[in-house]
Amino acid sequence: MGWVIGRLQQPWVQRMVRAALAAGLSWQVALLLPPMLSEYAYYAPLGAVIAVSPTIADSASAAWRSLAAILVGFALAVVVFEVTRAVPNALTIALIVALAIVVEQWRSLFREQASWVSFAAVLMLTVGTSDPAEYALRYAGLTLLGAVIGVLVTTALFPPLQLTTAVERIARTRETLAAHLETIAVALRNGQLPAPHEWEEQGEALDAALDQMRRAETQVERARRANPRANRWQGTAGSIRAQSRALDRVAVLVDDLTTLVVEFQPHRRGLDRVDDGTGWVLADALEGLAGVVRLPFHDAADSPDDRDAAIATAVSASNRLTALLRSSEIADDEGFFALGAVTVGMHRSLQTLEAHVRFPAAA
């Protein structure tokens, strides 16, 4: 039972169930219509599948945009066919397809459903020219019927909020960002930082994770529109938005500070004034930040937990970095300013992650 519930939380499984149900229902409803329409009942499931999208807003949008594209394609085919009766069919088809593709560039209207213009135009030309009006009524009418059923099924049957995908994307981004910080920390301790172009290549995995997280957050926001479950999951959706945007800001700061470390390498510019040297202090700070990134929430409100320990470690390392910067006497301005920018980036990252010490140690 647990496995089944887990599967049903997957967006593709939910869409599969909704699409199958909508297609079956639309077929049965179409069969109840007058013979002129029921003979072509198979058009209704097509509309149902078109309209079953990841969100209610997307379902409604796909339904009316697809229908608009189909009608435009039909009209285009009929007009061109009538005008070019005297020319060979091959030229007529070529002209219709060319014009349809031109019309499909009206992306502000058709969006992802633009390809239906050329499809409908060719379909009308091949099977509907004997009675265009009747064919348009059958095809567009039954497609609309199926689309309406698809939207209703999406609304009624666990309308998706895309929360599972977004939570997974955020968790993956946290892990990737933390690993990114730990990689540079290990390199600092080993004294084997990659060249700038090599580091850019290593950052591709983080960029990909961030892009997926942003898309998932956007999808959650779209899924909340006209969704009867939106109020119930408002807190979770708000948390997803807050976490995503915080990680996005931290990732920008981390990218800046790691780039500064890789390019300017301030730990090799005579800044070794504290303990084992600047490189180790920088490494401690980056590892401390990684620990906070991995633990976004406190387990308990009135007692220290793992997140408190991670915050204490990160804040301590960040303070040591600040002390190192304040006590440094350096002739190398470039290295000094790079270290200063890294220190500011560390503090801003901790602030963005709301990493505050809740239980200060007794003096």
C-alpha cells in the first residue's frame, strides 16, 4: 500500500491516471451524442489527452489554444483549397503547409499548441474538403468536448500542485550546492585548486540543478491557479518558494566567492596569519556553510539540534575569517580585496539561510 501511495505522488503517474480516465469518459459521452457526431467519437479522447496537463491552469490553456489552432488550420485549408482549385494538389498541399507554419509563429496565441495549425490544415485538406463545415463541427466539437472533460477530471481528481517534484528538486540542489562548497574546501586544504576554466566546467552540475529547481518552483506557482487544493497546501507551497529563492541567492553568492578563491587565491598571497593559514580558515568557512545548506530546518524549538550545531560551526568559521581579514597587513591589494569579498559573501549567505545562533554558549 505504501508503494502504491508513493507512486501516486509522482506527477507522471497522476497524469497517466487522469488522462486514461478522461479519455474513457469522453469516449462514453461522445457515444451518447446524435449519430452525426457519435460516429466520430474517437475525436473526443484526443481532446481529453490534449487537455490533461500538469496543472489546472495549463489544462485550460492547452484546451482553448489547441482548439483555436485547429480552427485556424481548418479555415486556412478551406480558403487555400478554394483559391487553388486549378493547380495541382501537390502545390496546394505545399502552399497550405507553408502558410500554416507561418501562422504557427504567432506564439503569443498558440504557444506549445502551435503545431496543431499545420496538422489540422493537412487533415482538413485530405479528409474534410467535401463538406468542410460538417467536418469542422465533428472534429472541433468533439475535441472540445474531450478537452472540457479533461479539464474537469484534472480539477476533480487529485489536481496536482507539483509539490513532490519541487521538494525533490530543492533537496537535490541543496546536496549539489553543499558538495560544491565541500569540493572547493578540500581543494584549499590540498593546495590543488583547479584552473578557472576547469572550475567553470565543474559548476555545470550545480547550474543544471538550479535550473530544474527554478522550473519546479514556477510549476508550483502555476499549479496553484484555480486549484481547489491551493489553500490546503498554501504553507507547503510558500515554504517551497522561500527555500527555492533562498538557495538561488546563496548559489549566486557561492559562485562569486568560489570564483574569487579560484582566480585570486588569496590564501597564497601572504595572508597566512591565523592558525594553519588562510587556506584552512577558508576551507573551514566553506564546509561550515555547506553544513547549514544541508540542514534547512530545526528539529526542535526549545533545545539545540543538528542545525544549531551546523550554524555554530559556520558562524565560528566565518568569524575567524573576519578576524583574519581585520588583522591582515598585506601589500597585495588584489588578494586582500578578494578575501574581503569572500568574507562578505559568507556572512550574506548565512543571513540568507537565516542561520542565527539560537542558544549562545555561556561566557
